[in-house]
Amino acid sequence: MNLMGLFRSPQNELEKGGKQLKNPQEEQHEITMTCPKCGTQTPVSELWDDLNVCRCGHHFRMTARQRISFLADDDTFTELDADMTSHDILEFPNYENKLKSARLATREKEAVVCGTAKVMGEDCAVFCMDPHFMMGSMGTVVGEKITRLFEYATEHRLSVIGFTAAGGARMQEGILSLMQMAKTSGAVRLHSDAGLFYLTVLTDPTTGGVTASFAMDGDVIMAEPDAMVGFAGARVIEQTIRKKLPEGFQRAEFLLEHGFIDLITPRSRQREVIARLLRLHNEGKQDACVQQADAGETKEAEA
């Protein structure tokens, strides 16, 4: 009796005695995200359909491009200063490698994306900070891009919508990054003096020098639910004042209760609310222009 090959393993799945082929769909496992609030694992595609919001209401962080895609009308966003990039001005150890890693991970050149767009038909300028690019930290280029956006908006009579997400000023650029606080705030003031509208949307996290400057300079300050907003970290504050901070300190709901922000708007309603605020301002701006024109004609007639 020839026993050769009796106990050998099958050479392929179709060979007699081999395993049945599995359904290819069973082999595919979609990437999921675990909610830090409720612990639910949700497929990324399902999260994106719900604007990166879990069923329990937790708002996951978004990239700058994701925010622009859900905010702006189709094919209306035009990017400004897209080629600006940071450099290791102070020769800070390992800074160049961190910049390269951030660019590869996010496919962005910097931690903020600026441009113009329409929101439900309303023209505006918009900037979105990206928490995935070095935690959205503000360096010289971030400050310069935001300043240029406000200058452009002032020149072209546009409202500005700003989505903030930052770990603060970028320590690798030292005092140069801190100088952006004054520069951006000055540009916001000139924009305001021109009678133009600025809306800030505080997202998780908005901290440090960004909070101490343009993030809190808005005519209307909106926040996402449960967003962390503050200057120094909670542990630093507790160690400094030697007291336990209240529950929910530095969260959007706490700030609303104490008058630091104007409203909290879930992501699903932000586009509608932003468009309404833009429309109210634009109508008021048009009325002001008409009144100025009428006043000018009256003066000419009297002369």
C-alpha cells in the first residue's frame, strides 16, 4: 500500500481535503474608533457620515480639511497662502524632524488652512486649525497666515469664521511664536474697526496663547459640546493656587455658565447657525451702506 503523501498538508485551498474558501468580505475589517466617553467602537465611515460625532454625542477631533468640507458650499473654497511653511529659525533640537513628521501625517504644510468660501450662499473668509499638526500649535507661519486672512477680509469686506484647535504657542519658536498673539489680535481689531463680523468656533482643545489672543476676540464666540478651552493646564492651576478646581472646569459648558462664551452648538447644526449669523451681519452691512450713501447724497444736496 502506497502511503506516500497521505499525511502531507494540502498545497492549496481547492485541493481535496483542503479548507473551504472564506467570503472575501469576511476577511475585510473596517477601521473603528473607540469613543472615550461611552466606549463604543464605531466604524470610521459611519463616524464620517455623522460628522465625526459618536451616538452618545461625543465630538471627535477633525482635520482642517474635514471641517472645510462640511462647512463650505461645494466647490466654493479657495485657499490662500497655501505654500507657507515653518522653518527651524532658532535651531531648536529635533524641530525639523517634528515638522517633517507632521507634514507626512497630515499632508498639510502647516497647522492652519485659510481661504474664502460660501456658507449656504453667504460669502466669508475662513480659517481652520488642525489639531493633528503638532497639536495645532501656533508658530510664526500660523500667526502670519491668520493675520493675512484678516487683512484680506478687511480689504474685501468679508466676515471671518475661525475654527480654533491648539495646544498653545509653539515652544520650538520661542518668543517669535508668542509675538503672534499681539499680531493676530491687532489684525482682528482692524477688521472690527472696519465694521466687519468675526465668529470664533472653539473646538477641542483650544488652549494657551491661542485662547489668550484671537480665539476669544470674536464678536460671537461659539464652542462645540464638551470642548476643552483654557489658558494654563488644570494641573498647573491647581498646583499654583493649591486648590481643587470645580468639576468640568475648562469645558465649554462651564465657560458658557460663567459668561466666557456665547453659545454651544453641536456640529450637526453649526453650518446652519453660522450661515444665519453671516446673513444677519451681511444684511446689516448692506443697510449701513445704503444709509451712508443716503447721507452722502443729502450732504451733496444741501451743499
